[in-house]
Amino acid sequence: MLTPKKPTAAKKRNYRKEYDDYHAKPAQKTNRAARNAARAIMASKGKVTKRDGKDVHHKDMNPRNNSPKNLQVTSASSNRKKQPKRFSKRSVKKV
């Protein structure tokens, strides 16, 4: 008789390392500031409010392009689906 396997513990995220390795980089700080500015632009127009479940989507996927033609209000779930696929270094197959 086979015994059921014990579930493996999920690897705990190291948020400090994640911030230091990625979010603290100058380019990422600039991108984050531009995303926040885009949200502020749409809020000043009355298209979004706090805690409304909406995201401000950049149509060309460039967070630094805050022209009115490039910004669109979408639901959070649909905006997260539109994001480009990201691959880890391990998942890329070498030919």
C-alpha cells in the first residue's frame, strides 16, 4: 500500500531581497513613479477613484508614456492578463 506524500512547504518569499534586487533599481523607481503619475492623471479627470478595483493600463506597455491617448481604465483582472509573459533564466531553452 502506498502512503500519501506529505505536502511540501511552499518556499517563503524574501521581500527584502526582492526589493534590493529589483524594485530598488533606479529604472524601476522611475517606472513606478510614472505609473503612479498615470493613476493621478486619470484620477484628476474623474475616471478612477481610490479602491475602485480599476487599473490604469498603458496601451503600448511603456509605463513612462503617460500621454492621454496611451492611457486606458480597465479592471484589475483584465489588466493583469494583458501583461507580457516573463521568463526566468532557467525556463529559457538554449539551442
